[in-house]
Amino acid sequence: MYKHHFGESGGMSEAEHFGVIDKSKYLEELKRKYENLQKDPAKKAEFQSYYEKLKQYLPPYEPRAASFDLIKRCQRFSPTQPDKEYARNFRREVLKQLSAARSQQLPEESILFYTACSDAEIKNHHLNTPLDQYHGIDAFLDINLGEGRQTRVTIDGSMDPNKMERRTKSDIVTIWPEGLDPRIDPDAFEEFVRQEARKVISHVATHDWARAA
């Protein structure tokens, strides 16, 4: 069986289990906004702030909604087919459990998974994403049940078991145990995936669904 262990950095475990964004797309997005701000005299202060963040190898701040949009534009995989085994099985299990809860098979596109983890670099310095850096979100699920019923579930991932006791900005917290590997113990891996999916279902059950206008 696996056990909890605090030692591996959060960023390493997040990327291993959630995957990472497309760094080329991400850096291109940053470059495009940098150049647009630079050309606009009315946005001199915003440009200066943007420049100072990048100079410190920090992602320029983006509001929460804009941060979600940026992440969606920078994915390297289909949101119905994450490239990491944990993320792929987790999304599939959420779809399975939510379908069972509603007594109907939901289409694949009902559950979309997005990672906010980054392996981008500027001059050999790691560059996080605004969603992760400022809003504490490593990944999220967009859930759409049709007829305007939709919601978003945000996830914070870590290998630090003490993080559960601390306040986070995400809807659910996933604490990965040491040695979580489907090749070593597939039963333990599958049970952990089911456990984390149940957190999503519980959150969804108490959520006031947004209805499209």
C-alpha cells in the first residue's frame, strides 16, 4: 500500500499527475500581451507592472476569470483525454460516478479537465501560471450537464498531508501518497482515483448550478 510522505515538491507532483500546459503557447501568449501593452501609451503603468513581474521570473498577474481563459488557450492535450494517467483516470471516474448519480450515461464532453501546471522557463528560471501562482489552482474540471446546467470544480494538488488543514483557494485538495503508481499497485491507485472523484461528486451535489441565460 501507499503512504503519505512530505518531501517531493508540490510542483513536481502536480506536473507528474496533472500534466503541464503547452509552454510554447503560454510564452507566446505572454509575449503577445507584452507587445500589446508596450504599444499602448494609456497602459504604461500596466506594462511596467507586467515587465517587473517577468524580470523577477514571476507570471504577470491576471484576474481569476482571465487566468482560466489563458489556461484553456494553452493546453497541450484534449480536455477529454489528459496525457497523464492519473488525470485521465480521474476525469473518467468523475464522469462514471456523475453518470451513475444521474442514472444516465453522460457524454464525454460533459467533463473537461484542464491543468494549470507549467514547465515553462525564462532564462532557465521556472515560470508558473497566474492561475496557480495567484489563485492557488493546479487544475480544474468544467462540468456541463446540458440545459444550461454547468459548474467548475477547482483542484489544489500536493504531497504535503498538512495542506488539508490549511486554508486553500480551491474547491477540493488532492494529497498524493508516496508511491502512488498503477504499475506497482493498480488496486490502490484505482481506489485513490475513486476517492478523489467522490470529492468532486460531493462538491457538485451541494453546488448551485449556473443556468445559461
